[in-house]
Amino acid sequence: MSGIAHLMGLGLSLAGVRTVLDGLGLAAALGVGVWLLLRSPRTGLLRGLGLTLLILAILGPIL
């Protein structure tokens, strides 16, 4: 993304783009996690927690 921004004449650093994308990933993981855990009475608590942790590992900044 920073390469595309550089081509368009915008001065975005790679660290700045990564910080924003890490925050968006964590926000998305939080939203999906809350949705899964709210559905856990129907699908099971263990399954909801497992899928929440999987989403956090995929979308989180550190694996």
C-alpha cells in the first residue's frame, strides 16, 4: 500500500501503513469474536472460543 501511495505522490511510510492495518485487523477480529461468542449458546462455547482465537491469530499483528 505504501508503494501505491508513493506512486500517487503521497508520503506514507511502511510503518504507518502497517500500524493502521494492524489496528483494523484487531478491530475486525474483535467484531467477529464478539459475534461468535454471542452465538455460542447455539453453536457451543468451545467452538466459539476456538474460532475467535483462530480469527485473532489470522488478523492479529503478531502470530
